[in-house]
Amino acid sequence: MKKTQYQLFLLLQRAGSQQLFTLYSLAFTASAFLLPGCMTVEPQVIKLEKANALPLQINSDFAFRKETQFLNDPSTFRTSHSEAVNFQRMAYMWPATTSIDKNELRGNYFNFYWWNHGPREDVTIRFEYRQAGLGNEVIAREMTYPKIEGSVCSIFKIIGDDYLENGRVTCWRALLIVNNRIVAVTQSFLWQ
């Protein structure tokens, strides 16, 4: 009798492990097919020596939906008891462990959410800004997206030596450029 119970136990254990293996393999297979669709290569940010002036031709197919900015400088942080605020601060500092690593991540982070509701186009987003230590000098950075449509998030980071030597960003504007024409604009209140 005991031998039969033990055999039944082994049989159930094998069946359970096979079901568990099937469940894990199903999850792995699904992620292997779905994950590459979520991964996109972020275009390289190019720092321009001189930003050329372009004609303004606003197009309703292109629009900035939202922009967010975050100053990641622990010396300016106020004490917060909010877990969400503290988590955001820690997320911008990840994976820094030493003070050198943390200094490389200090600075301004700008996220621009925009869309193209028209046909696929080559779109360049230009971020122009002034920094506290540079006075009225305008610095520009660009990212180019080939044949893009739909909703996009572009991230510009003024961090590390750029931030530590020249200070925080005081004012900015972002432009969407298609065929050497500005089709959408957003800017900070202080931009002139």
C-alpha cells in the first residue's frame, strides 16, 4: 500500500513539474516574440556647433503633447515624505554607486512627447537651450527619426560636465523639423 502511494506521489510530482515547465516555456516564448516589438533604438543626440535658422511652417499633423523636466541635483532637493517623489529621484540616480558616478548623472532631464498623425516622415527634433553659466549663448542638440509616425518620446539630458561646468538650464525651446521647415514648436515661459 505504501509503495503505491509513493508511486502516485512521484507520478503527480512529475506531472506537476511538466506543467510548471510548460508554463515557464510558454511565458518565455511569448516574451521572446513580443519583447523585440517593444524595443526601439533611440537615435543618437548630436550637439550642434551652430543651429541654423529655419522657416516656420506649422503643420497640424505634428504636435507636442507634453513636456516634462527634472532637475537631478541632490543639493536642491527638499525633504519629501512621498514615496513617489523619492522613487523618481532614486530612478534618475540609478545605477550610480560612487560620488563620481552620481556627479555624471546630475543635471537637467527633458522629456518631450510628440506625435506625427500624417504620413511617415523623416523628423528631426531640435532642443535649444541656455544655461546659467553661459549667459545668452544658445546651445542646440538634435535627434533624427527616419520615417516615423505615431507617438514618440524624445529625451534630452544636460548632465555630467555640461551641467557641472555651465549650470542648470534657464530657458529652452523644442522644434520639430521636417524637410528643413519647423512644423511644431514648444518653449519655456522665459524663452525669447
